[in-house]
Amino acid sequence: MGTFIVAGNKSDVPVGGMIAVNLEGTVILLANDGGNIYAINNKCPHLGGNLSKGTLNGTIVTCPVHGSQFDVTTGKNVRWLKGTGITTSLGKLLKAPADVMTYKVKIDGHQILVEV
């Protein structure tokens, strides 16, 4: 079991927004969906894009590098490659990105605590 450390204040992450924070050498994405805060690794597992520079739509974050999408509640990859313009034969040669690591979040007053 890890230790919960302060990652910021709830006001740092507006509803519908996301920020990157460095927690003990790991950059973590904090995302706010409807007042619920989620934490995932900020680095896309495919090409290493900074997910915090992408877009957040509900609980789905889109990588700014290649358009892969991840659910911030589970870390699961829910879409691979931007659009569907890739050919089937080429698509079979390319490996889909792994899921993104998630972190447990607790709220203590106004503080966001993340387990690392």
C-alpha cells in the first residue's frame, strides 16, 4: 500500500479540466469530471505524449500526439489512433497502446491526495 500525498487543491482542477503535477518524480494527470477527481499517469503509453496537453471530454482524455483515448476512471484505452483512416493491413501491424496507470485519489477538505 502506498502513501497518499498532497497533489494540489480542488480549485486547481476546474470541472471539465485537467492539470499535470509532479509527484515524487512521476508526472500525474489530475482530471475533474463533474467534481470527481481522477488521477492517471500523464504519459501516453504509445508515443509518450503528455496527456495533459490533450483534450478531456467527460472522463475520456485524448492524446495530443496520435489521438488515442483513455478513460480517466479506469485507465483503459478506449480508442486507438486518430480517426479510422489507417488501413486494415497496416493497423494489424501496429500494436495498440497499453492502458494508462491509475492512482487512488482521496479528498481531504480542499486538498487532493493521491496514492503513490
